[in-house]
Amino acid sequence: MGLFDFLKKQEKNESHKSEMPKSELFLSLSKYKEYIVQFIHMQQQGDYAPISAYEKSNGEIVGFLYVIEDYNSYSIPSEEVINKMEDRFKQKLKNNDINSFVILYHSQFANDNNHKLANNYNESKAITVSYNFKNEIIGKIALPYSFEENSVVYEVFDDFTQEENSIIFATKLEENKNYFQDREEVKPPVSENEIGLKIKKSNALDLKNTWSGIFGFESYKKSSGAKILVKYFGLALNNGKITKYNDITISKLDYSDISLKGISLKDEAITFLPVIKTDHIIDVVNREINEWENVENLEAVITAGGRGGFGLAYFATDYAENREKYLSKKEHKIKISGIAFVLDIIKSEILAKSSDDFTMYMPNKDLASCACFDFVGKVEDFRETFFLEDNSQKGYLMKVRLVTEPNIQEFLTIDIFVNLENMRFKKLVKGMRVSGMFQMQGELAD
């Protein structure tokens, strides 16, 4: 079935048609019809990244993409992607390397000739096809759409006849075909400082999962969850304990086992984060610092080597105020703790295949860039803990053994907070083994 079945007929608006004769425009652009359909498929799968394609001198059509090496933590703004594509292909046209090119992106077009890039979901109103041909015919056409419940309803290209629209949207994509034969990899900025620390940049990471660990995933995804976060961010900034470090202001709300920490730069509120209080300290040698550009480099995930050669990564909760200390020295004493995203009883098949003291932790394949780990641990001790002004949030602070070393007590044992909502069982028992995922966090103890 072609995509024309998804379309809704629309009366033609003559004032916004291309000046190029329809037949000529259609003949020129129809060679890119597979990429129009491909772009629609991408949107239906939740992918709104711009794409492009070009025609080689021999008539072959080639798709082009910028591919991010670490797409979970780094991204290029769509405007920059489009500009890079335009510069790239205009130069190829000038050098007679290609005959034409198109760039497809989501725009604010609403039958008003406004082809400005849509910067967010609410601004997205159409797919714009920007075209540039060797004969200096340049223009843009658009396919408007609207969102209805959980689906996207597409209209038609006003510049094409109904028959021409039918030809485009009846196009079937070939199975297993690589439509983007030409790709250029974009790597996050990486450098090495004077003491040999690797400094990597991220701009697409956030603390959404962290706060879900604090408030409960189901509760936090509701509108009330965001409201609580905004409320307590405001309380921290206005009523919290204030500490200043040059241009950085730390505003903290303290509870028995958790602190909520607001961070401002030059009196502008930047970020808000939870800190699990702990006395567990380990020696580490930091190897890589992944700074978050999207919060002015005031947050970072640090990869390090720990006791006995064990590797670990931690979200540095004090990076804003101690950035220079982290950048100037590799060896530190770090207070290590964690926030459980999910906690479950260890599966029976694992129990059957492992020794009674088996424990482990390993990077989570999807959230390793946020210092998240899958684990099997032993609950050495635990206590109930409450926080927020009305003590409405309840959880457990668990003392969890992650690494069992017969000759060294508490080789790697840390405090992990779990919200009751994120537990897949009801009763926590001292000495039981549990499994799940947690985010490791740390702060300087030296």
C-alpha cells in the first residue's frame, strides 16, 4: 500500500504555487520521490532529523546523512545540519560534480510560504523540500500535515496535480535497500588537557531519568511530576542554603538522606539535581570527563578506575563548584552513591547458576553515557527515608554490596536510594540479593 492512503485532499491555493511549470517541476523532483516517502516514514517512526539527496552527473540518485558517532549524548542542531548540507552541495554544483540536490526538513509552513525550520514539535506543520538544480532553478515546496491523536495526517503538495501527488505517494520503498549511501560521521568534540585527562563534550544528555528515579517513573511522567520539580527548584533558589563560588551560586534544600541542589551561573538558574548523602568513600583515578555543554559545562559524567582495577563512571554532583579541581588532578577520594531506576528480586535462574555471594555491576547498554549500571547486589542494610517539605516522598536508602572480595570487607559497597514506586516487589529484607539498574553519582571527599 502506498502512502497516498494517508493523505487528505486539499483545495489548491493558487497564490503559493511555484513559478516553475508543474510538469517541469514534477519531472525534476519526481526522481527524488523515494526520499520524500522515506522522510515520511522517518517521521512516523519519530525521527525528525533533516535528510538530503543528490543527483550525480550520470543520473544516479544518492542519499546523504550526517551520522553522529555518539547520538545518545551529542547532536547537531537541525539548522546547522541544513546549512552544512547546503554549503556542501552548492560547492559540488559549482564544481559540476552533481546535477541537483534536495534537502528535506520539517518546517512551519502552513500554506503561507513560510518555510522556516520548525524548532520543536509544536512548530512542525509541514515537510519542506528545498531543491537546487544545475540550471539555477532554486525553490521550496511543502507537504503540510497535522497531528490527530496518535497519527499524522498528510495533505498534498500544492504545486503538483492530484495525479502527480498520487505517483509520489504510491511509491514503494525497496526492502533492505540502503537509501543513504553517502554518510559523513560527526564526532563529539574531544581534547586532552595538560595532565592527560580526556575531555569530551555532550549536548544531548539530561537528568530526566535521574528525577524519575527520585520521584518514581510513573509519577514523574505525569504533569504533576514536572510541577513538583519546578516548585522545589524555585524553593531551592529562593529559600535554600546559599554558597557562592565566583560566578556560580549553589542553592541547596537539605533532607535527612537527600539534598536538592539548584545551580545558577551569573544569577541565571541553570540546572537542578538530587544528591544522595553518603559516607562511603573510594579512591579513584579519573580518565575521562564528559562535560555537558547544554548546561554550560556545569554537569559532567566522569569515567575512572577504582580499587583493584575496577572501572566505574559517576555523575559528578559537585562538578559546577569543583570543575577546576577535577580538571587539574586525576587522583581523588570520592563519595560514591546511587539512585535506583528499577529494583527487582534476583531471578531464580541467576540464583541457580551463581554462588551465594555473587554480586556484579556493568554499564547499561542504553544509558552508559549517564553513568548507569545494571547490577546484582546484596542488601547489607537499609532504612526508610522521607523528603520534601511534607515528607510526601518515601523510599529506602540501601547499603548495597556491588563487588564481593573475600579478603576485603566493603570492597565496593555504596548507598543507593530507591523510590518505592520503582520497586518491583513489596518487602525489602536485609541480606537479600537484588538486581536492577542504578545511576552512580559522586562528589569530592578530599
